[in-house]
Amino acid sequence: MLLPHRHRPPPRRGGSHRHRAVRRVAGLATWLAGCLLLLLLFALVVVQAVLYSTSYSARSRCRHEEGSSRQVLARAAPPRITIFSVPWPPPEGSPARQELAVRSWLALPGNVSVVLLGASPTAAALAARLGRRVTVEAAVDSAFTGTPFFHSMVARAQAASDSDICVLVDAEIVLLPEFVSALTRLSKVDRDWFLVAMSRNITNFHYQLVGNGSHWIQKDSEEASFIKGIPADRRVAQSSDRGIIMAWNNPGNPLHAGVLPCFLYGRGVHNSWLANEVLSSEMRLVFDASGLVLGLHPEGFALMHDMSLGKNDSLPVRSWEYSANRHLAAVYGSYCYQLPRRDSTSSLYNMIKYSEGYMLSKVDELTLSNFVTGKEDKVHGEEGNLLRKEDICLSAHDHSYTSETSAPVDLPYSLGILLELVADKNRSVVLGVAGASYRDMLMSWVCRLRHLGVTNFIVCALDHDTYEFSVLQGLPVFRDPLSPKNVSFDDCHFGTNCFQQVTKVKSRIVLEILKLGYNVLLSDVDVYWFHNPMPYLYSLGPATFVAQSDEFNETGLSEQPSFYDVLCGKDGTNRIGDNKCLEPNTNMTVVFLNRDLFPNGAYKDLWNNHDVHSICKELGCFILHNNWINGRKKKLWRQMSSGLWDYDPISRLCLQDWSDKSRFRMFEGVDS
């Protein structure tokens, strides 16, 4: 040890020169040893720092380099997950299996909530039994058979702004804790992504939830081991498409380019079509997790083709719903067409489980698992036959069905059966009549009736295109074989020859429905319904013919002449007071409705009021007719700009409380 000079001991006076030399050499050696030790310590610190830096860089590249073939995702806190599903009523669904499935979702770790879609009593009863984490969203579009529309379900999920991740899954699939683990890993990916996986079939489901539904055990009370207990080749691949599990982050951001067609949920193709379209659009990273055990179905999905029943549980739905989905898959999107890719970078990864977590293995060829969209994918065909994807897509290149002589889908119901399906308990129906020029107006009218809970309506299509459109929109529609073939698209307003032909069709169809023993309310599709007028009309008594007054103002007598002459006699000889007539041959009472409650398009200039909705609310209007205006475009603009519009013609969805309605005031202030 070297000491400062002033602290060194004084030199010894005695001692030889040799001893002093030895002491100097020993001191030098000690000093050199100390320096060497310091150098070694410094070198060790440097080496450790370099090794740490190299290791950290390697780990960072492994975890964050997007172009690598493998990617390890770090652990993260569980994200907010909302699971959306549609419970199926018996016999198509099993209440016991559905309750087991929803309980398994609530048992998942983390922040998980459940939204049951549809207005069926099955959904309401299930939510009531399972507590506040399960809610019901009834505002989902459905066909007249009660089958919900897949594009409406996806739109509702996309509107879930309070969720980090949305999940769409069949109501009978049991989700396992591994599902949340996988989603938690993916939540660290800083890109929009989409996960698709196949559930597994399990014949003997010997598991049960314990601990207030918090974890699974086997029947022997041992902890459940789903990874070891489920064979890898037991994926659900049935034709109903119901075995696919889908999840995505950032709801609100587009899933794919283009429009999602109006597929009927549970009728095949729709899940596969969407997964394929997300992959082809390359707007999101796609993770194929079909190799993981994320969900189970306690029994194989039954073919429900012949078991599905209509609204009155006596008439089969048959195959038209499956045919509609096949047609839409064939003509929309890239399901049947190989689109050119924008770049050479694949957006598809296989998600693989390994001992320390998950690996993402990039897939160069944009092809999902055969169990999702590959060659083994099948859907229902006519009379329950199974069709491969190639068979579906073959029809995309066969244009014969677009001719006037044959349609890709047809309702297998006569007018009499349709009336039996839709009529209310009083044997009453609401009739709408529309041609191609008023398809959007027809759908806004239909959406408004749905919002009011009016389901006893029926549609007469004046042409083939309107019939096909209505079938794909799930409407109870029939084609009038005697309709004129030359209905004008833009010039069919009051007084024209076209208008007169359409009016005769309406009168003839009303008479036909009356002869079949039903009450009928004819409503033009340009009539906006504020409230359901049926209870008020019933109060007027039996054997009553009611009609909206079409008088221009409060004092004029300009009813439509032909109707007025027939109902009230020439020059009004059968008129009683200001609003009634009595037809002498049949003793039928004719009532002209109160114009405050049933105003026409000219009455009090309501349509030109800035807030027509508020004014009509003050008057107590049941309806408001969008007439006394010439030109289809002007009529559309007037109704859209007023806010009395309930349909999005781009997405082909009814506008809901969770929809963006602002764009339908785009015509406000435009000089039409």
C-alpha cells in the first residue's frame, strides 16, 4: 500500500544497501499489482456492458423487427374485451349449451363483457340469468324469418368505442383462458390486426366451472388441461361456418376495403368471406390461430337446414337463406377472385404456442388455414347438399342468373303463405309497393317500421330487380306478375301514365289480400311513420275504409277524383259531414283521416319547416306523406335533409342509435 509522503515512516538508520533495494522492488511490485487489478476490473465492466448491449439489441430485434420470420410478444395487462354473439332459439340452438358457453366467457380472466345481439326472448332470458356483465343489443337488422344479418352484427361490434378488442363467436362455443392469453399478447402489436381461429369439437365434455364460475375442473376434481386433452385434428369444419372465432383490435378502424354484403348469420360462408376479405385487403395484420386450442364446442354442429323454422314454428325456412349467402359470396369482394397484392410483404402470420409464450411465424402465401377459407371449406347447397368453395365461385362466372328470366335466390313462399307468416293477431298486414326507382325509399320505410316494432308488413315488387334486392334484404316480398314493364325510373310522379299504372297495381293487390281474408293497410313507401297508426285505425270500428286526405290545403276539395267518386258518390252525394261518407250498397263507412294526425305533403307547408320533426310532434302526427313534389331526386333530398331518413344505402343497414346519421343531412340547403 502506498502512503502519502508526509505519512511515511522515517527511514531506518541502520540496514544495508541490499535490504533497501529489496524493499524498493517489493513496493514497485505491489504498486504494479494494484494497477493490474484496476485494469482487470475495468475490462470486466466493459465486457459486461458490451455483452448486455449486444443481448439487448438482439432481443429487441427479435421482438420488434417486423420483417423477421418470428416475433416474440411481451406480456401485457389484459385488454378490455367485448364478446358479441347471437343466441339461437330452439330447436336451432341449445339453451343449456349456450348458457354454458356464456358462463365460460364470463370466467375468462381480465376485463371481459358480453353483448347478446338480437331481440329474441332467448337473449333477454339469458342476460337476466347471468348478471350485469351481460347486456342485450336488440337494434340489429334481421330478416323477416328472424335470422339476424351478419353485416349489422359487425357494424354493432365496430361501434364498441369502449372496447380494445371485439370478438365475434357462436353462442355455443366455450372459450378457454388461453383465448385471453393470446389476445393479451396481440394487444402489444402496434398495428391494426385481425385474429381468426377454429374451435374444436369435443363429444364428451367432462369439464365444469367451479369457484363461482372462475375456473375449470374435470369430473374427477382435477384441474382441467385443455391443451393435452383435445386432439389437434378435432377442429370444427362444418358447413354452417359457425365454428370460426374472430377477434380484432381498434374497433372503428376498417376491417377491409369495400362493403360487407348483407349475409344472413349462421347460413354459411359469411365468416370465411370476411376472413378472406380482411386478408386480401392487407389493411390489417392477420393472425391465424387455428393451431391453438382457444374454443370448444361440446357437440358437433348439427346441420340445421331442415330444422330451422319460421316465425310461427310451422313453416320451414328451407334453403333460400343459404342460397342468398352463396350468391353474395360469389359476386362481392375477392372471395372468388385473386386480386393483385400491393406489395411483396405478407400480412399473414401463424400464431404458435411454445413453452415461453407465443411465436408469430410469417406466412408468405396469403392462404388461411384450410379449416377457415381453404379448399375444404363448405357451405349449404340446395336441399342440404354441401358445396365446396370452388362450387360457390363457379357461379360468379355464370351470368345467366342475372337475366330477367331467372334469379339467384327466390323465396319459396306464395302470397298466401307470406301473409300467414307476417300477419298480426288481428289478421292485419301493412302493404308497401315499390319499383327500382324507389328501392332506397322502400328500405328507409322498412327500417322505420322495424324501429317502431312493426313486423306485419309485406312488399309487392313491381320488377325483377326490386324483387331480388328485397329478397337479399330479408324482406317478405312477392312479385306481381301483372305489373307494367315500363315503369319509369325518374318520371313516375302524380298524373303521369306511369303513376296511373302503379296506382292500379296497388288497388288490385289490396283487393287480392282482402279476398284472402286479411285486413290491409296500404302505405306508400314515401310515407314517414312517426308512430304506429294501427291501434288508432282499429278504434274506428269494423267495416271501415279509412283514407288519408290529399286535399292541398285546409279548405280545398281536391281529393283524388276517381277514389272520391267511388267512395263518396258523384259530387260527394254520400258524404256525411266533413270527414265521412257512407257507401249505400255495402254499408261501409268511409273515413277521411284528420289532417293534423295524417298530413299530406302540402298540408301547412310542413316539409319546408326547418324542424319538421318537432312541428309534427306538436301536432301529434302519426305519419307524414312525402308527396306534392315532382321528381324522385327532389323527394329523396327533401326527406334526407329533414332527418326523416332511416337507411344507409352504402352499407345497406338501418340507421341505429350507434350509427353515424350526420351524413344524411348532406342535402340540407341544396337547391333541388
